[in-house]
Amino acid sequence: MSSYGAIGVDENDTDPLIVEESRNERRRAVSLSESTVPHRQPYLFTGGLGLSREGSTASLQDENREQNMALRYRLYSRLDPGGRQLLMPAHVFPSEVFSILPFDELKDQSGKQNSIVTIFSIWNTMMGTSLLAMPWALQQAGFAFGLILILGMAALCFYTAYIVVQSPKGLSHLGIDSASAEFTDVCKVLLGKYGEMSALVFSVLVLLGGVFVYWVLMSNFLYYTGNVFYEALQPNSSTIPIMENRSFTCDVFCPKEFEKRPEEVWYNLVEEMTETAADSTSTTFDKFWSLQGTVPIYLAILLFPLLNFKSPTFFTKFNVLGTGSVMYLLVFTFSKLLECGVNLDFHNKNSIHYAALFNWKFPALTGTLTLSYFIHNAVLTILRNQKNPENNARDLSIGYGLVAFCYVFIATCFYTAFPVERTCISDNFLNNFGSGDVLSSVARVFLLFQMITVLPLLVYLIRTQVFYAIYGETWPGLWKVILLNICVMLLAVSIAVFYPRVGSILRYVGAFSGLLYVFALPCLVYMTKRRLEGTLTQPVRYIHTAIVAAGLVNLIAQFVI
């Protein structure tokens, strides 16, 4: 989940453009005598920037990245003020946002990456919060049909992502540079201004959905982690909290769904906070530590300063935590399978272990998967540094294959091992374990820290896209940034308080944004491109129209189940 209004610093950015300008012998818009033309300095020249020579490059890259973007934009424009070939793409963002340490060490001196780095960047970008909802989504579709959908949606989303990868090629006559263009640039050229703005708006919606899910999950993890520490600090506690619910093997429980109407949440919270009667210490703790009341607000107070950093460079250093969290969840679910064993019964509907092979609520899975396999607004950025571009299709397919494997593995292991009714599987499967479960408690702490480092990146990407579209720059001023971040934070807190359903947020955001960015735009771009080339046939038109129609049906179905 990602998108983009910034550009990473690359040592060789200007050279190909200058060479290209010389090769094409493009005309200059303004003729000046040599005496009036200022001497051109290198891109990283520090003489006029008030910086010392030592550390100037690092300072430009890390502390003044937005200034670099402005300088580069002016450089691109002055190289060819009358043409389009050298214009800076409108929505490009730093490739290091998707970097994974220690795989960055495999890059060569020019910053190019081999296939291993590319594959794991694709895998790491797609793997996210939907992992926690995958067992629930599988239950919604039925065991057999759900597995078919996971693999089928992977193939379909891979195909549309491949269309995105190929879309800039062959459009140089329209001013598209295949080496640096973003999908929004292609949409603008082939589909007009509305196509570009649609891609931008829905890309922001995907990121907002990610922020909402993160806030709900972080509130959940912080709440249960706080409960563990509170119980451990009680002087009269005669039990060890981490062993509290280990009375028998494979201990899980069925969490009760939140049934209160949204308007009741704050009414009950205010009523409890204003009570004057003397209460016990435990009751007082519950007043000030509620999952859908105070904890999301505490989280906002703690995290808001992190959202206002000008550069996300510091947070990209923690991208490796995403890989670690996925590995931990794979081990966690497999350990539960070994502990609980296989609890499947496909025949006796009255059995506690009954597992349906098909369920009419399967659109919940397709909506979730649309977001789970979403990489379409980041894939060109990830592949831009590929050392061997001819391997893009292979690396993209391997990346999608790894993601599908992880989804199938976690969903199958947890679903197979679940010892009670499948309807009890939560849309965050960690909720099926109490605060006293050791492995789930460790997972909550680990995921909480990992999400805290990723959230500023999501907000940064929202900020750069919105401000670039409105002001033409990514940092229009501190107060405007703070105002936007306050709006995003208020929306996230409201969702965490009034609608903390991870599965529903994932499927609605996935189906709504996926309709345009996963299904419609790639297919429309592909058909338009084929039409301009004179190679658009009726079978191609029917197939890609059917893909768009499938995305529309997927969206409508979310409101039916």
C-alpha cells in the first residue's frame, strides 16, 4: 500500500537526461550569449547552498530531501523548457521507502539491485495487516473455495500489475520516459486529466485505509499489552499473567463482537469518566484504559509528533521489521497447528470442528484480497532500480507467488487448527488468544513497534501526494502539514472508536479502491494503448472489459453480504 509525490536521490539522475538532450539536439527556448549564461555547477554542488563540503551530500539527501526535489525539478525544466521528454514525473516517491535491510547491501555501487532485492521488496511491500485477517476471510468463503480464490486473485492482480509495469513502454512519442515515468503519468497521457486524478485520489484512499487499519490494530495491541503489564504489577496477584489462560492445551476463546451502536460508545465513556462514587483500583483502571475509548486517544497523543517529520529517511531504516513480523506470524501459526492438531470435519454440520467448503460470504475474501495484493501504485518505483529489467516479469511473478504462499500458509494453518466453531475466528486472529498467551503477547508487542515505525511512512506518502497535487510541492509549510496530519489522525481515531472492524475496513477499502486502481485503470490503459497501436481485437476488449466488470461486482457484493 503506497503512493507518491517525492523522488529518491540517484547519483546518475542527470547524466542520461543531459545525454538524451544532446542526442536529440532539442532546440532551446531562450537564446542567450555565453557571457550572460551562468556557469552550470554539478547537481550536488554546495558552494551556493551555505553548506560545508564535508557531509554536504548526506545533508542534502537526508535533511533537505524536499529541497533536492525542488532543485531537481528546476533542473529538469531548464534542460528543455519547450519539450516534454525531460519533465519531472508528477508523482514519484523515494525508492528507499520500499527498501529492506540487510538486502540493500546487495545493491551495486550505482544503486542498482539484483533480482533477490527486487523480489523481497515486492513481497515486503504487499505483506501487511491483512495477514491477521486472512483466517477470518478464509472462513467467510469456505475452506476449499477460499483457497481457490486466494490463488485466483493472486493471478488476476499479478496480471494487472504486469500491465502497469509495461504501460510506459512504447509511449516515448507521447512524452513518456519509460525509465522514470509513474503510472499516473501514463494515465494522464492515455486517459486525460481525469484518469490522472482518479489514480491519485484512489491511491490516497488506499493509504488512508491502511492508516485506519493500523490505528485499530495498534490500539488493540496497546490495550492488551497494557493489561498484561497492569496485571503483572498487581501486589495481590497470585497468578503469573502469561500463564493465566494456559489451563489446558490449545487454549483459545471466542471474542464477542462489538454490538453497541456508535453513539453509545462515547455516552458510556463520558458517563463512566464523570462518576463520583468511590471505585476500586481495578474499576479506575478500566475507566482510563478502554479499548474503544481512551486507548486510541492516548495513541494519537504519543504518535502525532512522529507524523510531522519532514523526511521519512529515519523510519525507512526499520523496514526490516516488516520482514521479521511476517516470519514471526508464520512460525506462530505453525506452532499453533502443532499444538492443536488438525480439527477439520467436512461432513457433520453439527460438529464443533465442522468446516464448510463453500460459503456465500466469499466477497469478504475477494475484497480483502484486492487490498492484500495491491502494489500497483508502487511497482514501477520498486522496479526502477532493477539491474536487469528484462527480469521484471519473472521477479514480479515470484513476488506474487511468495505473497500468495504466505497468505495460504497462515490462513490454512490457523483455520485447520482452530479447535472451536469457525464462526469464532476473529478478523484479527490474535484476538482469539487472551492476554496471557505468551506467543500472542510477544506478537502484539512486536507488531505494535513495527506499525509505529510504518505509520509515519504512510502519512508521509499521503502528505506528498495531496500537497503535490494542490501546491506543486511536498512541503508547503509546517502548519499546513500539521493541519493535514490532524485531519488524518482524527479520522483514524474515529474509526478505532466507532468502527474497529479490521476485516470490514480491509474489504471495503480493497473493493472500492481496487475497482479503479487494480481492475479499471490498468485495463483501460492497456486497451487504449492497443487501440493507438491498431492491435486492439474483440477478444482483448471482451476479456479486459470482463475484468473491470468483475471489480464492479466485487464492490457491489460488499454491501450485499
